[in-house]
Amino acid sequence: MIKSFLKKQWLTLTGIILGALGGFLYWKFVGCTTGTCPITSSPINSALWGALMGGLLLSAFKVTAKEKE
């Protein structure tokens, strides 16, 4: 059951992982100097935002059963 889920959702999960890593790295190296930025002032917020964007971006490239036909 878990294997089939991972096989179907691997592209989205990869986007989530890469997005979270990218969001964290953005916070680490660019960040927010004043601390008032709602997304980049915290590493958790930045990683969550990156994970959301990465998941959405890569899920757009997922091929459905109808498109395979």
C-alpha cells in the first residue's frame, strides 16, 4: 500500500523535499535582515513555503491515466 502510494506520488514528494530544502537554504543564505518578513524570517516558515511551492510545481508535471491513452 505504501509502495503504491510512493510510486504514484514520487514526483510530488520529490518536489516537496526539494522545495523544503530550497526554502531552508534561501532562509540560511538570503533570509530577512529585519525579522519582519512573514515568510523568510523563520526557517520553518521558509521551508514550509518552499515545500508547498515545490510540491505544486512538480505535481503539475504528473501524467494522468487519461493522458497516457
